Amino acid sequence: MRHDTAPEPAGLPESGGRRVVMLVDNAVDGDSRVQKAARSMADAGWQVTLLGQSPDRRPRHWTLGDAEVRLLPLERRLGRRRHEFRRSCLRHPLAYRPGGIAAYRERQADAWRADLLVRRETEGRGLFLRRLAAKLLVRWTRLRRGQLKRAQERRKHLDTLGDRMWTAAVRAVMRERSWRRLEPYLWDYEFAFGPEIDRLRPDLIHANDFRMIGVGARAAARARSRGRTVKLVWDAHEYLPGIKPRAQHHRWLPAHCAHEREYAARADAVVTVSASLAELLRRDHGLPELPAVVLNAPGGEGPVETAAEPAPDLRALCGIGADVPLIVYSGAAAEQRGLRTVIEALPELPGVHAAFVVLAPRCAYMKGLLARAAELDVADRVHVLPYVPHWQVVGFLSGADVGLIPIHHWPNHELALITKFMEYAHARLPIVVSDVRTMADKVRETGQGEVFRAEDTGDFVRAVRETLAAPDRYRAAYDTPGLLDAWTWQAQAQVLDGVYRSLLCAEVPEPAAAPTSPIGVN
């Protein structure tokens, strides 16, 4: 799936075929920002290899235009805590030790009891004492397994008084290095990605988001220790202290924030998704310069062989005609994204259909929403659809009448125009957005939609009714000269290319081949 390399932009020095390694902690598919960045930088003349995380134990490989994509297997060996390997002797002295012995012993006792029940038919009452012993053994094993389960549940969230005291002590003593004790699983990314980065000998490492900044910084440090200069670009997709933790335990957020603080200042350049987030990053990490802003704007090309393929018909997939009101949500499926508000509103919006375009249509969260829709007797007006390729998103969404962004108030949600905001705009959809700061301000400024109070179903119903009543009034905002031009990936790719060139193009290229060397843990 390769195509001819795009010419160098006029007035800029040649990239000289410098090798760029991009790092991301996902399987690339579904991450439109990373896909567009890899392809557009390859089109600009950089030799791009994008390293991502394989969803299974198998390495995978394909191309995005002239960019090479490799997915590496990640073995999670350091994610388990020490207490998961030992008994809780004081609080649960009868609990089995962790490791699987509990299930084995319980099944073993059940098997003995089942065997004795069958033997009773042929051997009569002589087995009474054995049957009594088997019954007692079954109860004993279930008691011990129950204690093990309670012990594990008690430590699941790592928020007991002892856990909190230990976490606080580690943070106070180790500070930025505390993630090594609080979330040592981050080293698993080092061992999966580090050797491959060293083998590729990049001139520049582009580390996406908070897990990859450490991997990229350590790879650059190893290269310097071997006499090579490698530049590091950190692409901060979100404000880490303001996100909802991605694991349900007390140590996740402080550990990852510490990891980010340790390595952020080592980046030679930082890019991010909004001006407000750029200011926060400079403040929090003492950056010498304000990060460059590369918006999550729509655009970018697909494979040459699919260029003539039209986007799927959203209304056809929903099984509805052109005259049926259709509101659409496109993005992640999670409680903080506000999708439940949409479901709860449908009884008050008779005849309106809702489409949810999500990465995993059959995930547990979406099944729960569909169950709630059935309870409200609106399931026939709810349609759950998978993602389409990023280059088809705008055309796909244009089949709707209104684009929805019902997200809840989290600090990170207040900071940027998210991808779907600009996708809806290019699809010329009126937007109904919750009152999160940046997007609500933009909608009020441009008049391209309505703002409602987050998690307020009644106010959401009002906003949807108003946009459906006069859609042309909101669409007229997109005729404002220059409004949509700034929200294109082509404009953002020029910013990113400029960052690369400012770091590399004044330097003399070095040889690009060397044997792989082992890596170590700092």
C-alpha cells in the first residue's frame, strides 16, 4: 500500500531521508492522530517507522503510505504486586496462598465427593464417614478460597490505610523516580520497544503520550552514550493529571505523573493538541519553550487502492431514510463520555434515532447502554456501529443531522477541541456539546451548535430540539472564511514537519546501520 513520495515543501531544506521512529502504546488501528502523523511525515521525506503494541503475542507489519508500521508483542511481567504472591497471614490466616492452588484444592474436594456419591450406590452405607469427611473438606476448601478472595479484593484498589501510607512514603522519598515502585509495569514497554529502537538507529524519536516518553528518553540517552545524537520529540495527547485513571487503584495516577515528570524535560521539542494544554505543560515541567500545537484535525489520505471508495452510508447502516432525524456520537465508549445522557434523553425525543460510532461496538459498556435502551423502550432507535478508516470519517458522519459531544467535566476534557469536534465541523453538522470550557466557548463564538449542562438530560433534550428545529442556521457558521481551513490535518502536518526540521536539518547525517546492543534498566 505504498504511493509516490510527496515533494518537499517549497522553501524548506531537504529532510535528507533521516530516520524517524514513532512510538505509541496501542495497536495503531483506531488512533487517527498517530496514523496521520506517520503517513504525512513519510510523505514529507522522512524515513518513518511506527512502532506500536501488538494486541496479541504475534508481531505484525504493514505500511501507511511510505511509513512502515510494526506492532511488537508486549509481555506484562512486572504488573503484579508483591502481595499477590504471598498470603495475608494476619487478616486472613486460613486463606490459600495465591497462584492457583485454591481452585485446584476446591475442585479436588468436589471430585472426591462426586466419586463417593456414585460409589454409595454399589458399596452401601459403609462410606458414611468418608462422605462426611468429603463434605467437610468441600466446606473447608471453600472457606479458605473465600478468605483468599476477600484478601485479594481488599487490596484490589490499593487504598487501605497501609497502602496509602506506603504510597505517600515512596512518593516523598523517590519523587519522580517513585513510579519504579508504584507502577513497575512501565518497564515492560522498555523491554518490548527498546531493543527495536536501538536496532533501527533513528535520528529522531517521536514518543506519543505519557507511557512512551520514558521509552524514548532512555533510547536517546543510550544513543548518546554510544556517540550518536538522537533528538526526542514528545507528543502529549492529553493533560495527564486531569484524566480519569485507566486502572482502578490508588497508585496509577501518581505513578504515571511521576514518570512523565522525570522524562518530560529531556525532550528536545514538545508538541501537543491545544494552546491551553501547551501552557500547562510548560508550567508543570519547566519547559524552556512553549510546546508547538498540532491539532487533532481531520484529513489525511487513505491507501491509493481505496481512494475512489466512497464512505459507507451512515443512514443505510442504521436502516433509516433521509427524512428521519439522526443524531450521532463518534469516539470512545466510556461512562465519562456521556453516552448514557443520550440514551436517557431518547424517550423525550420521539422519532429521533441515535448512532454511536465506537471502536468496540460489542464491549461491555455498550451492551449495558443497549440494555438500558431496551428498558426505556427505545432500543429500535439506537444503532451501534464500528469505526471507519480515518480518511472516510467526515463523509460518513455527514449523513447525520447533529453531532454529539456529551462528555462530563474532567480537567482534561476542558482543554482542547477534540478530534470529533473538528470532524463534525468538516461534515457540516450542528454540534451539541456539554459545557466543557474550550469546546463550549468555541461553539458559542461561532454559532455552530448548542451548549448544554453536562449530565443534565433535560438540558440535553432542549439543545437537541433546538438544533434539529433549525439546522441551516447552525450550518451557516461553516461558511465563515478560514474557519474550516485551520482545522485540517494538512495545516497541522506542516507544523509537525517544521518541528522535525528545526531539530535535524542543520546537522550532517550519520550512518544508519549498526548491530543491536542490549539495554539496561536505569
